[in-house]
Amino acid sequence: MSESEGADPFRYRKVIIEADGGSRGNPGPAAYGAVLKDAETGETIAEDGSTIGVATNNVAEYSGLIGGLHLAEMFAPHAEILVRMDSKLVVEQMSGRWKIKHPDMKPLAAEATRLAPFGTTYTWIPREKNAHADRLANEALDGKRSGVSVPRVELDEDPSLIEEIEDPAPGPDATPAQGWAPPTGSPTTLILVRHGVTPHTSAKKFSGGLGGDNPGLSDEGRDQIRVTAQWLAPAAERVDLVVTSPVRRTRESAAIIAEVLDRPLAEEPGLAEMEFGVWDGLTFAEVGERDPKGLETWFTDLDYAPEGGESFATVRARVLAARERLLAEHPGRTLVLVSHVTPIKTLVAEALGAPLEAVFRMELSPASVCVVSYYPETGPEEERPSRASLRLYNGRPPGSDGFASAPSSW
């Protein structure tokens, strides 16, 4: 898959994040808004307006910053970042001028620091200059929006754009270009959970899925998953089923989650991790010594597979086939899918319309949570596709040194 098939990660040299957050009650129902803009043109690249359950204003403001940094990570991963907020607290703390004393702020500031590239700058702006982000937060609180969106190109404003699309005439296999539009209908929501750590995870070894059973969870991994499962518990009533890959570490993780949520458990082979063949059980350094050419090719050719293993393209095909089966079998339902790094990153990249190469630009922590909702499009029922909305990426429970979004808002 070429870069031209998705967003160009080098398109933006400098971006602006405007972010805000607020609660109605302090603490009370809370939400954040974040907008990512091209610093050179002022173009809006992407927006995020999401609720975070019950929280304080300060937590909501930090959540807005983190939401904006996630947008930059997704849509402009190589750009310089300028952050503008009307929260004096967040700006001064992230600039290093004020100490972070409140325990609720520390994990949020740590996550923002992890996401922000070196050289990110923070500037305070008056509230009236932060109206875009404030509007997104209020729309989320009012139930008018949820999650990440990309503004639609209005073709009728420039006839030349229409001419470019209509001429030449589309071929028999062509599909119409689609911009963003507000999703409608009842979504099918997939809560994607990566398994907890194993001895191979801690040692940074290749650990495949289809060809072997590999180590199970370590004690640390079981503890991680139990904390994540308890964090998901408020959403248990809306979860219909826990679905796991057939690999030992995911089966063990899914069993803990199913027990805590009191939900049935099923297997889906398509969710298994990439098979690494002769590399399985080796570290990156060991593979680099034994098969340097193969490792180099693996990072540049998505159709390349090590001996006895799978390529990224092969994994993508089976993961998306599994997703389509689950969406067809559970329309309008919420499922917890317990899987691995490569399948989850593949689903996220596909949801964003990003090229498959984007999997190399994502970090996914053990026992982390991603949430994607799929909304049905209009059209003949047998040909009706689904439109994806990424609602959370790499979320982790409070206190686990990561960003947390309340499950009740999913």
C-alpha cells in the first residue's frame, strides 16, 4: 500500500493544537475539545470532541491537550507542534514553570509529555480565542458529537475539483471518494484490548500467534489485565460478548476480562498475532544479527514475510475479514476483542483511512484499550458498508502512567 492511498504523514511541517475542556459541576459531567490545524494555512486537519464521564475542569483540560496530541500523532506525526490553550494551569505545568502537585494531574501530564515531541511549545491564549475547541467540548457534552472527525471538502465551492473527479469517467471498479460526514444509525462498537505482558513481552522478543502457543501471561501481565478489566466494568452492561484470539496469552487475558465483566467468551482465529516464523522467540537485536537483510526488508516491504511467517499484508487481510464477520454477526452491539499489537494497529489504521505503514508509527501498551465504533451507511442492505469512528487509542486505567477516558463515555 502506498502513501498516496492514505494521509501523507509528511504533508504538514508545523501544526497548531487548540484544546479545551470543562465540566458542568466541577466535578461533574465533563468533556474536552481539540482541533488540529495547519500552522501555515490555518486549515483544520482534524477535530475531536469527546466526553470523559465525571471529572474536574482541570482533568478535562488535560484530556483536551492529550486528545490534541493524539490527533497530531495520527495526522501529522512529523510536524512541529504549537499548543494553544486558555488553561493557565496546563500551559504553565507543561512548560515546566509550575510544579504538578495534584495526584490526578500527574498521570495526565506524564501522558502528555510522552506524546509531545521534543520542542513542543505551549502558549496561553484568552478564552475568546479558543472558541473552536470550547465549541467541540460543549457539543460533546450536549450529545451532538463524539470522537475524531475530519472536515469534509465542499466540492461545490470549487468547480475545478468536481471536474478533476468526474473527468476521466470512473472505470467499472471505481468507488466514489468519500469525505467525512456525521455518522448515523446504531454503531457496532469494538473495545480492543491488547493482552498483558508475558516473558517474551518483557524481553522484547518476537512472539507470534498462529504457529505456536508461546508463553502465557506473567504475574505482572495478569495484574495488568485485571486492572484493565475492572476499569472496563462500568461498561459491562453494554458488552454482549468477549472475543479472543486463539493464542494462549490472549485466551488467558480474555478469561480474566470475561470473568470480571460476567460476559460469555468466544474465539476468533483472525485476531491472532502475526506469525513470525523463524524469528519467533528472538529479540530484534538477534534477528538483526542473523537476518539483517530480512529485517530491513520487513520494515520497507509490507508483502515480505520471514521464513515460515506472515507479511503485514497477509495479516491485514485476515484481520479485516475477521472484523467483517464480527460486524455482520453482531450489528449494533458492543464487543470486547482481546488481541495483539499488529491486529489492533491494523484495525486502527483502517479506521482512520491511514496507510498500512502507519502501524510502524503507533505505540500500543500491554493491557491498553482502543475503541472503534462502526456506523452503517445508507444504501441497499446487502451492500451497506460501515463507517469507522476512533473513540480511544492506547487508553490505560488511571494510575497506570497513561491516559484514561471513562468507559461510560464509550
